[in-house]
Amino acid sequence: MTIEPDVEISWQTTSRLRLRTCIHHTDQDHGGAFSHIGGNVDTLDISDTVRIPMSEIRMTAVRSQGAGGQNVNKVATAIHLRFDIEGSDAIPDKIKQKLLRLSDHRITDDGVIVIKSQAHRSQDRNRQAALDRLAELLKGALREPKRRIKTKPSKRSKQKRLDNKSRRGALKRTRQSTRDD
């Protein structure tokens, strides 16, 4: 008889995105401790329909630029995030094309989004900030632009414009010097 592990789904909510992690509980693993079973099961939720597996996002810790005090040359706290648009299976083709057409300096010619986060002193906060910025970029591509509703000037506004033109023209005529013949 095999015992199926209980599955707990926890949500880590940040300012603008949610990370979903499936944690499997088993009595056999480490005396009942939590463990990740399987590969990386985290996802970056962009919308109800678009979820990007964390395995498609590559993050590298590098040293931050600028002044940093004692840890400036010792600790790699900045994060380089790379996400391949064309290589992702989680994003629909329509949105991929929209992202590739953007003239954003973070998108390379090869179709890779590169985001560098170094605003915070800790690596975890920089990682979260980079994921937030990626989520915002992808949410922007998901948004459909508002359709422009064509409007027509009213009769009153047309008449007002013509009256102002006549008034200005009359004023300018009075400023002209007259010639004596």
C-alpha cells in the first residue's frame, strides 16, 4: 500500500505578482519535513491564462555597480534576468509578436528580455524587483489598446471658431497702415 503525499499550494503575494509553489508533504522525506518533489514547479502568474514556469526564466547574480561599502567587492547582489520570448511555450504567439514589435531597450534583437535589478541591497529583493518588472512588461503586452471613438465638432464650436477668425482678421486689418496715393 502506497501513501499519496499531501499537496499544499501556497501563494507568495508581492506588490504586483504571485508566485505559486507546490510543496509536497510526506512522512518519509526528512522525518515529515517539507520537500520539493520533481523539478522547479514555481510559476510567474501574469494573468488568469498566462503562467510562465520559472524554469523558462534565467537569473544570474552579479556584483552591483556603484558605491556599496563593505560588501561592494564581495557580494553579488544584483540580478540579471533573461527571458527568451520566442523559446517560451507559455506565451501565446499573438503576444510574442506584440512583444517583439515593441521598441523597448530591454528586448534584444534575438528576442530575449534582459532586465538588471540592483536597486536593493539584498539579492532576494533584487530578484523580486526583476520579476516584478518582467511581469509588468508582459502585462503591458497583454493589454489591448482602447479603440479610438471618432468625434465630430459641434455646430456651435464650428461657428465659434469662424467668429474668432473673423474677429482676428478684422483686428489685423485695423493695424495695417493705409497708403496715400
